[in-house]
Amino acid sequence: MARRRSNLGIKSRTFARQKIRKVTPGNPPGEFKISDLAEQPVVDVIQFNSDELNHWANCDVDHLPKQRAETVTWMNIIGLGNKEVILKIATQFGLHELAVEDVVNTHQRPKFEEYVDHFYTVLRLPSHVDGLYREQISIFVGKDYVLTWQEHSGDCFQPIRERLKSTKRMIRKLGSDFLAYALIDTIVDSYFPVLEHYTGKLDQIEDELGDEENGDSLKHNPIVDLYRLRSEVRVLRRDAWAHRELVRSLIANESNVITDETRLHLRDVLDHTHHLVDLAEACRDSCNDLHDLCFTFMSMRMNEVMKVLTIIATIFMPLSFIAGLYGMNFDSSVSGWNMPETRWYFGYPFALLLMLTISVSMLMFFKQRGWMKTR
Amino acid sequence: MARRRSNLGIKSRTFARQKIRKVTPGNPPGEFKISDLAEQPVVDVIQFNSDELNHWANCDVDHLPKQRAETVTWMNIIGLGNKEVILKIATQFGLHELAVEDVVNTHQRPKFEEYVDHFYTVLRLPSHVDGLYREQISIFVGKDYVLTWQEHSGDCFQPIRERLKSTKRMIRKLGSDFLAYALIDTIVDSYFPVLEHYTGKLDQIEDELGDEENGDSLKHNPIVDLYRLRSEVRVLRRDAWAHRELVRSLIANESNVITDETRLHLRDVLDHTHHLVDLAEACRDSCNDLHDLCFTFMSMRMNEVMKVLTIIATIFMPLSFIAGLYGMNFDSSVSGWNMPETRWYFGYPFALLLMLTISVSMLMFFKQRGWMKTR
Amino acid sequence: MARRRSNLGIKSRTFARQKIRKVTPGNPPGEFKISDLAEQPVVDVIQFNSDELNHWANCDVDHLPKQRAETVTWMNIIGLGNKEVILKIATQFGLHELAVEDVVNTHQRPKFEEYVDHFYTVLRLPSHVDGLYREQISIFVGKDYVLTWQEHSGDCFQPIRERLKSTKRMIRKLGSDFLAYALIDTIVDSYFPVLEHYTGKLDQIEDELGDEENGDSLKHNPIVDLYRLRSEVRVLRRDAWAHRELVRSLIANESNVITDETRLHLRDVLDHTHHLVDLAEACRDSCNDLHDLCFTFMSMRMNEVMKVLTIIATIFMPLSFIAGLYGMNFDSSVSGWNMPETRWYFGYPFALLLMLTISVSMLMFFKQRGWMKTR
Amino acid sequence: MARRRSNLGIKSRTFARQKIRKVTPGNPPGEFKISDLAEQPVVDVIQFNSDELNHWANCDVDHLPKQRAETVTWMNIIGLGNKEVILKIATQFGLHELAVEDVVNTHQRPKFEEYVDHFYTVLRLPSHVDGLYREQISIFVGKDYVLTWQEHSGDCFQPIRERLKSTKRMIRKLGSDFLAYALIDTIVDSYFPVLEHYTGKLDQIEDELGDEENGDSLKHNPIVDLYRLRSEVRVLRRDAWAHRELVRSLIANESNVITDETRLHLRDVLDHTHHLVDLAEACRDSCNDLHDLCFTFMSMRMNEVMKVLTIIATIFMPLSFIAGLYGMNFDSSVSGWNMPETRWYFGYPFALLLMLTISVSMLMFFKQRGWMKTR
Amino acid sequence: MARRRSNLGIKSRTFARQKIRKVTPGNPPGEFKISDLAEQPVVDVIQFNSDELNHWANCDVDHLPKQRAETVTWMNIIGLGNKEVILKIATQFGLHELAVEDVVNTHQRPKFEEYVDHFYTVLRLPSHVDGLYREQISIFVGKDYVLTWQEHSGDCFQPIRERLKSTKRMIRKLGSDFLAYALIDTIVDSYFPVLEHYTGKLDQIEDELGDEENGDSLKHNPIVDLYRLRSEVRVLRRDAWAHRELVRSLIANESNVITDETRLHLRDVLDHTHHLVDLAEACRDSCNDLHDLCFTFMSMRMNEVMKVLTIIATIFMPLSFIAGLYGMNFDSSVSGWNMPETRWYFGYPFALLLMLTISVSMLMFFKQRGWMKTR
């Protein structure tokens, strides 16, 4: 996952920007191509009911455990790099070819689609290591199975596996829909630490600007940082909106896959997405405000520079003129009218006094205008 | 509640910013952690009907007064620092675990949730001591009880307690829903003094700018104040919107908890929230307008500085040039062409006159352009 | 109604700004306090049907004329300074306590509320004497009565009284709802002259800017005027929107108080409010455009100032340098290399010619760049 | 139609601005006043069915042709300057007094109103002679008649008259609603050439800016042109929206005046209005973009001016200083420390070389910074 | 298709701008004029069912293959330059005259229209050769035929023809509606490479700005490029919205032309259009952000230029003044007060030291202010 480091410091641009579908217009539906960068799939299966739980890590795709009555099967596939494996699993669970295509083309927007006996939802799991990265997670939920597809190995679902181990947990007693809720809740909650990261960055810029205002010189111009933050926060905001719509559709969905108890919990997730939208919008507003503030500070510094220039010029130009005046070579031997001051007894002190008077009156003029304050 | 004082003067940032949920993604629903900063709970119970009223201040949580028929019980819990106490009360009133989690995690948006036999609503009580602070107030309303949870000790509900003491008041005669209305009305009305504070600040900045325009020098640049006001007003506006939605949901709610009489009064609260939204938006618009005005004044001052520089330079540069001209050392003994002026009888007065002419004509040029006006 | 005159020329700020409810959070509903500034109420009653009309000016509130069958009673109360009078009238017509509170607290937004047998509507009557002022007018309309409350004495309803005197007028033949329509129509139409005032102001600023562009110096910077206009126009726009919603609710209202004939006329009022919204938005857009134009003109003038400075500096700096050059005191007696020009026969004319060449070529450089045009 | 020519070049302001209703608040509905500028009405009547067509140009209003069964009567009245004529026609066709008032007060927004047996619609016919002008056209459509009212003589309906002459045309075979469709289509399509005019103006400004960018000096600042275009395009956009709503209402209208065939053709008009809205919004966006571009170019030119100033000052200030240095009059006869350079054999060439070195190194410094490029 | 090359580099303006309908207001509906630039039509017919497929390339319009039962006929007409051919085909398929007019006037917005037994939809096929160009594609879909009209010869439908050749493909087994879906899918997907082109351009500008920030001098100002990109991206965004609405209408359409299977696939296309809208909006936001960044960089460079000027002026003005001071010609023979320094033994070294002190202290003042950093 090597990425070039842009000069603008926008390291992770290829990720922050909306990914573009690499499509050949006219391709038949359901056809897909495995990306060269995709990882080889690893299949992890958990079967459980309130009494027992079996866990097969790294299953062979040809000998997948069979679904059993009264039991929920959770199959988690990590890595989308093998077409055969994907098609075998798709066939076993009877997934629609368009849905399978969407699983592999990892540029989907968060969305919810309902099929006859199962539903399909795409979410994005954010992380911020060296830039914003949003992995695509596809989830299929049927009456007694949950199928999750991840792009990269990672451990975001580990807490769920831990919770499944305890027989007392609600998650063991309720069906596949509650497991799906728990997964979606985990993914949505993953946005909070990422947004906290951005809020922290904004606080840092605010502090730098505060130092600036108090007279310290700005170490670097935060405009470029804000540019980058702004575009990444915009992506997060779009995601938050999309997830909100997704959860809303899930709750409004009238299929019997989702029970009332799960619906109540999904309402809680919906509330989290509302909160995410609020946070992302507050971040965006802060970005804009800080941008304005930076620009204002730049203008203020410009004003200050101009004032210094003006003060210096306004003081020294008249002085230099007077000096130049008495440096003229009019021949005083020709007439008494030619530069008599140069022959006065106190000529030179008079000239110096004149200069002093001018500079002091100029300084008082500037003081009265309030230009002498450094800031 | 120690907070660091930012250099930018944005003292209360941690409060003005939307609080971020400190969640561990994957946590089971209903689980919560008590914050170290939370106060120990103090339980205050009032039982009343139109005939009698009993008040237990600082109840022991193990010996809470029992609910009685035909009587409304109002239990007010201040402080969320004890998990056991919270769970005991939650069990007694049969509160949903997700609602209890929301009570403790005090980062909720104002919201309204309906359960089978009661409803749950979260509001924010604003105050402005040393920055904007919005305490979370959770209210559960059942057929014959009202449960209010506050974060910090304070006395915002004291007027309600006073009104309850008088047997003639409507609040004594009507049920738990009317008490809830009175509480919500009190919280919503608390936004008015806070907004008045902000309007006052804006008026003050406007006055300062007015002084500025009339020629006084600006004591300090209000841009930073406006930056801070803007972000806080934005939070208030968001709150106003959320409370409006909340009250609207309450009115539209069809459960039999709320009577028609209360609904009529809630319509009045809805009207107040409309007014709040209008006020907050007017504040926001004023912030933006004043920001623009500040920026314009900065540009105007820049223009003024530039004009002074230009006037000085334009007058003294030609003069200095002439002075320099007659300071040249061309040897007049070689030829009569070399600086004959220096040997004129009135050479020096001629040069001075020339300079005077130039400076006067320059000044007239500036006057005609209108640059001589100081503002 | 004394108001302080702000330095920014924003004289009527206290009126242009949205008024803030002076509420004590926790106050019981329906309680209100009479403002010290409120006028003593004067009650004016007109009873009419198609046959006869009786007019009692300045009625005693204890001997109000009784309502009669088949007759419309219009009671107009001017001044809200007497609690007893208000409560007596409220009791006689059976007004809800919340509505009475709203009548007295004159900070209401334009709104429409329906009660069982009457409806209540609040409107704002604008005027522009020494700043924008919007008086609150409350109207209660029942089957056979219309109750209007005004804040201050004035004569906005006089044309209606005149129309009532003629037996041939529709207003005499139709019921209380048509009278209410006529009153609302009058109030809504009062916005047109006020908006015309603002359009006139904007035209005036446009003309001033036009003069500016044609080379005259700007008498004063219209940015501050625009700032004030902008905030007042915003208030008008908000009012226009609110009145539009109000009239729409009135038309959509299904109670039998309003007849179809009146509804048809209200559609005409609705059209007027549409027009008001359009006008107010056009004013707002003009404000913004003129603000941009002002700012551009400021930048243009800055550019011009800078050009003059640059031209002067660029011409005289090289000249001064040459003058300085030949003012050096290198001792030509030491060697022939030391400033031989000073001993040339045409040394001085040569130097002058050199200077002339430089200044002319500089001027041509500026001309080619188009900097010589004054604008 | 005399209009004053504003200094800002905004010649047709009184027309581009939304016209303000000249109303006296409190006037009874249906009363109207004839404007002094209104033309005397000329009535033109066409009666046709698929078999025959009669045309009375300039009818006497007292001897209007009678309506006949199975025949469509199109009465076109040009000029609204005679109250009696208007009232006679209104009476003959049973028009509502509010509609007649709207016909005369030519400040209406495009709108659609339905009456029992006819509908009434107001449109605006744009033209661009010496500024934008939008004439009000009122159309009444009944079962067997169409009534059109124009403000000024003009010939926008001539193509319709031509089409009516041919018996093969659909317009002869279908009823009054199809004629109304044809009229509305003509009016809506009149916006296209006007918008084309504005697009042309914008292209022209774009070309001028392109020349500017390529180094030619800008002949005049297009900011003022853009200001004017912007406000006129805004009016057109508002009109386009209003007409779209109007046509949408016409199609949605369920009266039996409009047949399905006509409805299909109105859908085509609706599509045209969609196109108009798109065009007007594209124009508006272009205006804004060009405004930004102009402003950027202004800043770029400012930068350039500043660079020239800085280059000149930075080169000549050190040179002048050196010249001044060796122009000092320290007495070399006192000590050998006093200005020994002036007595060097190559003192003067050394000084010149020093100056050359300084200016060349300065120029290289600027070159390295990229300031030497003229643009 | 020759287009003029604007100086602003906006080569393809005539295409990027919304095309204006060249209409003569008042023209009868259904009448159209062939454009001189239109190509001569070439008709290509494919008839297929699951068993067989016949392909007639370049058919004679008078001997078109007849429609057959159980067979789908796809007629693709390239070029709209022959009125007779168009009318013949229109008559054969019973197309409405308004639809035919829309086919020929290639300025339509993407739209969907339903007729009794077929539907008509207009799409735009984008391409980016030497500027953005969007060809109009009109599609008529009946029970057993699909009619496609293209403006120019090209090969965007070739992949579909290839897919049709294989008997195993779904497209052979399903009806005309699935063929229409495949065509629409191809057209919509054609926007992805075009948007990728624009994203690439934006990345390139971002890189240039990054180089700029790192100290390289900007090769050219990207503001003009951004201006052009902005207007073209706006067109793409508008198209994306319009296509989204179009596909939404197609899915919501309840005629029996579209089967459920096709509807499922259209949902996939709808998702693509959602993605397109997201992409286009992200592009637009990037344009705006980069524009802001450019402007900020311009201001930063201006600041830098001003700083250099100020530093130079502030250092050399005092120095020059001192030099001028000791260049005065006060006659030291008259009194000892007249310029005694010039007769000091170390007078000249003292003056040089004074100058050095001044310049060093000035430099330290600038260093302390942080003005000495080049960026």
C-alpha cells in the first residue's frame, strides 16, 4: 500500500479523495476483476446458539461448516483476492451477482439493499494511521447467517468475538440480526476516535494561532494543513450522512429479518450517526473559521509590515531631504542669498534641531493614529 | 472542572465544541463507565396531588418513598457519579438499559424517545459563567412519575418547587405530563438569558467598531472575539434546532401520557424554541456581518497607511532629487555648461522656489483625488 | 422610546435586532408583567351589520357594549399598559391565558394559532421613521367579533373604519372573517412602502458608487450604510416569510370561522406576501452585490495609489542615484580615473540628458503596461 | 418609457429591479388606479373553429363580437390605460374583481389561479433592447374563449395569428386550451433569445479577460458590467422558476378546461422551463466565476506593481547609499582614516564596480525568486 | 466541428456551456430544422432472440427489416442530418411529434418521458478529447424494440453488440427493456473515465501548488485552469443529477415495459449515478479549495514581496540619511559647531560604525519579528 508523498503534504490523497470506479463502460453486469493489490481471502466461521459456540479459524473454502437449524452462522472473509473462493461462497448463500460485484469493487458508498430473504449492506470502517483510510465492509444478513467481507486483515471485530464467548450476553441469545446490529454498531463507533483525531488537530492549529496572536512568530502557515483537514473532514461528513441514511433504511425496513428488540438497538446506532453528523459538521465549520482567521492574521501581518515601512519612510524621507538640501553646492561666494545657513554660526545645530523636530512630530502623528502599537 | 486557558482567549473550548463520545467500538450496549469527574448523586423526591405534597430532600436510595395511586412522584437526581445508585433507580422504574447508558454518557444531543409506558427525553441546560457550558438533563416521564437527572448541583428547578407548594397552581392539579412540561419550559427558557449575553457582546463589538469608524483607534482587533462568539453561537443554534425538533416530537406523540391541556402548553414551548432559532440565527448573521465589517475596516486602514506613504514619498522624492542635483560636483571651472545655476545670484532661492512649487502641485494633485481626507 | 445613537450610525439597533424575551425561566404559564414603557389602553368599539353601525371611541372597560346577534363587534385596544383592563377583556371573550401572555409580551414572531371557537394571530406592522420599527398587532377572530391589540397609538386601521361607514361596501355585508382579512391585508401591505424606502436607499448607494466610478471622489464609504441596511432587510425578509406562513395557515385552516369568499381574498394576500418575500430577497441580493462592489472599488483605489507610488519611486530613484553619483567626492586630482565626467566640458548637460532619457523610458514602460491611465 | 441613465451604467435599473406595488395599505380589494403611463387599449378579436376564422382588428369595445357555440374567441387587449374598457370586458366575461385588479397592477409575479369555470394566469414576456424589460401578460382561459392582456403594443403573438390562418394546423382543430398553450409556449420561448444575449455578454467578458491574461492591458474593468449582469440574470432566474411552477400547476390542474392532448404539449413547455432554469443558473454561476476571476486578476496586477516597486527600490537604495557615502565631506586632511577611498587611484572605478556587483546580485536574487517574469 | 480557441484557454466553451435552444418563439410544436452540421444518418439494425441474431449494418431506410414476434429489434441511427429518414422511422414506430422534435434539437436535458406503449429517454454521453463534449443519445423503448439515436459516429455501443453475439448472455434471453438497461448502463458508466480525467487535472494542480509551497517558483498561475475546470465540473454535476433523476423515474415507472429483473439491475445503475454525483461534488469542492489555496499563496507571495521591500527600505533609509548628513556643506571655518565630526581623526570610521550598528539592529528587529524567513 505504498503511496507517494505529495509536496503539499497531502500524503494520503488517493485515499481521502472519493475512489473512482475503474469501469469499462459496456461491461456485462455481475462481472468483476480481482485487484492485484487485494489480499488472499481468509475465512473465519463461528456457529453459535445460546447453548454452544464453535469457532473455525482459517477454514478451507471447500469444507465450510454446514448451517444448522436454530444456530447462527457468522462467516467473516478477510481479503478479496481470489475469485473462485468468492464465487463459491456466493453460490452457497445464493447471493445476487450484482451484490457480489459490489463486494469486490471496493469503491461503494455506504448503502443498504434488500433482497427477498436477506439484506445486503455496505459500510466503511475508518482508520487514521498516516492519513485517512476507509476500508469497505460488506455485510449480508439472512435468517440464520451473517456474512462479512473485509478488505484487509485487522481486528475490528475482535470485541464482538469476545462477547460471543460469554453465554450470558444478549448477543448469544438473540439471532443473526442482533449480531449484525453489533457489527454495524462497532463500525459506526469507529468513526468517533477518528473524528477525535481531527478535532485534536484543529485544537492544535487553534493554539498555534493563539500563540501567533500573542506575538510569537508563526512557525509555519497552517493554511495548507487546514486545506488537507478540510478535504478529509468532508469525506467523513459524507460518510456520516450515508451511514445515517443506511441505518434509517435498516430500521424502516419491514422484512421479518429484523426483530423489534434489534430495531430498538438500531435506534441507538441511528442516534450515534446523528451525533457523527453533528461532529463532522462542527469540524467543517471549525476548519472554515480557522481558515478565515489565518487569512485575517495574514492581512494583519501585512498591515503591520506596511506600517513599519510607512513609519520609516515618513521619518527618514524629510530628514534625507534636509540633509540633501544643505549638501547642495550653490556658490555662496556669488551672493549672500546662496545658502546663507551654511555660514551661520549655529547652522549645523540648527539643521540637526530641525530634523529632530520633524521626526518627533512625525512620531506623534503616528502615535495619535495608533500605528505605533506593534499589534 | 479545570480547563486550560488557550492563548487565543478561547477559554471554554472544551465545552463549546461538541463533546466527543469516548467509546470503545465493540462495547456491548447498555454498558457504561462512570466518569471520574462526576458528582456523587443526591436524590430529591417530591410526591404530590392536589391535596397534599411531601418533600424528601437527599433521600437514601435504599429507602425511596413508594409510588402511590393518584399521586405524582417527582424524583430529581443530581450527580451521576455512582453506578449502583443509578442502576437501583433504573430498576425501580424499569428503564431501558440503552436509556440509562445515555443518561450517564453526557454527550447526548437533545432528543426524544418513546417507550411502551413512558417517554425519555434529553435536554441541555445552558449557562454562561466563564464560557458557554451546556449541562445534560435527562427526563423520564411515566403515567405517575417524573424522573430528572442533572449532572451538577444547581438550582434551575427551584421555581418549579416553589410553584408546587401552592395548592392553587395548575401544576398541582394536573398530572406528571404537566410537571414535565413545566420542567422543559424552564430549560428552554434558560436559553434566552444566554442568548442575551451574546447579543450584548455583539452590541459591544458593534460599538467599538463605531468608535473606530469615527476616528478613534481600535483598542484591539475584535476578529478573535468574533471567532469565538461565532463558534459558540453555532452551538446554541444547533441546540435550538434540536430542542425544536424535540418539542415537536413531544406534541406529535400519540401516547396517552400527554394530555390535550399539556399539549396546548407545549405548543407555547414550541413557539419559544422557534423564537430561539430566530435569535440564534440573527446572532450568527450579526457575527458574519461584523466579521465582514472588521475586515473592511482593516482594508480601509491599510488603504490609509498606503496613502500616507504615497503622499510622503511622492512629495519628498522629487525634492530630494533636486537637492541631489545641485549637490553634484561638476566642475564649473571647466565650462560654463557645468551647473551654471549654482553660480546664479538667486540660485538657492530659485531652487527652494522650485521645490515649493513641486510640493504644492503634488498636494493639489492628491487633494483633487480625495486622498488628503484622513478617512 | 428613547434610544441611544450608536457611533456606527446604527441608531435603531434595539429595534432592528430581534427582541429578546425577558423571561424568568420557571415562571408559571400565563403570568405576565406589564412593561413600564407600555401605553395606557384606549378601547375603541365598532358594532355593525349591513344595516347599521355604532362606534364607541374610548370606551370605559367596565361598560363595554354587549355583543348582539347578527352583528359583528370589532374591539380595537391601543396600548398594553394596564393589566386589569387586559384581563377583563380576556375574560369577556374567553381568551386562553397563554394567548393573553403573548399579547402582552410584544416579542412574538408572526404566528397563527387555532382555538376551539376562535383563532389568534400575531402580525407585525412595520414603520420606518428614524430606523426600522415593527409594532406587534394581535388579532383574535371569533364567529361574531374581532379583537385587535396594538402597542402604540397610530392610525393604520383608519382606512378600514372609513370603508365600514359605507353601507355598500362588501366589508359591511360579510362577517368577522372578512373584517379580519381586511385588517391583515392592511398590515401586510404596510410592508410595501417600507421596502420601497430600502430600495430607494440602495438606489442612492448605487448612484454614489456610479459617481465614484466616473472619477468623482467618494463622499463617504457606504460599507457602513450597507451593513445597517443588510441587517434591517434581513429582519424584513424574516417577517415576510413568517407572514407568508401565517396566511398560508389561515387559508389551509378548516374551521368554519373563515368562509370561502374570504379564503379567495386571503389567496390575494398570500400573493402579496409572495411578492414581499421576492422583494426582500432582491433587496438582500442588492445589498450583497453592492457590498462586493464597494470592496472592489476599495481595492481598485488601493491599486491606483500603489501605481502612483510605484511610478514616482521608479522614476525618481534612478535619477536621485545619478545625482548622488556625481555628488561623490572622489579626488580627481589623484588620478584621471576619478570621476572624469565632472571635468567634461558638457558633463552637466550629459548628466541631465541621461536623467531625461531614464525618466522618459520609464514612463514609456508604464504606458505600455497601461499603468498611466488614472482609472 | 423614459428612464434615467445611471452613472454606473445601470441604465435599466428601474426595470431590472423587482417592481414595487404602489399600494395604499387599507384600500378595498378590487379597486385599482390606471397608471398615467399606460397605453390606451386596442382590442383585437379572432373567432375561429376548424372551418372558419374571423378577425376584427381594433374593435369598438361597445360592439364586441358575440361568442358563438363551437367557436373559440380570442380577444387580445393591448394597453391598460382605460378603466371603463377594462371593466366592460371584465363584466362580459365574468372576471373576478381581484383578477382584474391584478391585470392592471403590472407588478405581478408569474402565477396561476383557478376559478370555477376558467383559469387566470400571469406571465412575463422578456425583451432586451436597452436593458432588461419584462412586460406583464395576463391570460384568462375559459371553455370557449381566451383573453389576453398586454401592457404595450408589440407583435409577439403574430406567429400564432399566422398559424391560425391555416386550416390544417392543429391549433384550428383544438379548443381554447390549445390556443392558450400556444400563447404560453411563445412567451416561455421568448426567454431563450434574451438568455442568449446574456450568454453572449458573458462570453465577451471572458474573451476580454483572456486578452488581459495574455498581456494586453484591460480596456476597462468588467466588474461593473458583471454587477449589472448579475442582477439582471437573477431576475431572469426568478422568472424561470416562477414560470416552471406556473406550468406545473397548469398540468396538475384537474379542471376540464385542459384536455389531455394539451397537457402533453404543456409537458413540453415544462421541459423548456426546466431548460431555462438550468440556463439562468449557469449564467449566474458564470457571473460569479468571472467576478472571482476579475478580482484575482486585479490582485495579480497589484502583485506585479508591487514587484516592480520592490525591484526598483531594492536595486537603487543600496546604490544611492554608496553614492551618498562617498559624497560625505569628512576632512581627509585631518587624518588618513577619513575617506581614504576618495584618494585611491582607482577609487571611482572601484565604487562603480561595487555598485554593479550589488545590482547584479540583487537581480539574481529576484530571478531566483521568479519575480522577474512580467506575469 | 471547428471551434475557436479562446485566449483564456477555454477552448471548448461552446460545448461546456449549456447549449441554448435556437428557437423562434411562436413556432408550431413538432416542427424542427435540420442543423447544417448534422451528419447523414446511418441505420444499423439488430434483431435477436435467445436462438438467433441478425445484423444489418447501414440499412436502406426504405427497406428496413420488419419487426417479428418474439424478437427484439434494436435500431441504432447515427447522425441526424436527414429529415425524411427521421420522419420515416418515426412514422414506422409511431413516435410522438414532440419526441421527434426533441431527438433532433440536441440541447435536451437528460429526461424520461412515458408514452402509452413505449417510453422515451434522453441521455448525454460525455467525452473529453480537447474539452468536454456531451453527445445527446435518445432512446425509445417499446415492448419489442429499442430505438437509439446518436449525433455522431462513434463506437460506444460496440461492447453491447459483442455481448449480443454470445447466446449465453442474459442480454439475449431477456427483452427490450434489458437491452435498454445495458445501453443506459454503458452511457452512465462513460462518465467515470471523464471524471477521472478531471480528478487527474486537480491532482496535477495540487502537485504544482505543493512544489510552489516548497519554494519552487510557480510555473504559471493555475487560477485560470481552475476557472475552466470549475465550469466543466459544474456541467458534469448537473448531468449526474439529471441522470439520477432519470434512472429513478425509470425504476418508479409502473408500465409493464420494464420487468422486475431489469428493475433490479437499474437499481445498480442508480447506485452508479449516486456515485457520480458524489464524485462530481467532490471535484467541485476540490476546485473551490484549490482556488482558495491559490489565492492564499498569492497573498503569501505578496506579503513576502512587501517584507523584502520593507527590510531593504528600513535598512538603507537611515544609512542614506547619515551619509547625506555628513555630505552637508556647513562651513566649518565659520564656527566649531558646524559639523565637527568631519574634522575628527576617526570621523569616517565612526560614521561607518554608526551605520553598521543601525543596520545590524534593524536586522535583529526583523529577525525577532520573524520576517527574515523566506517563507
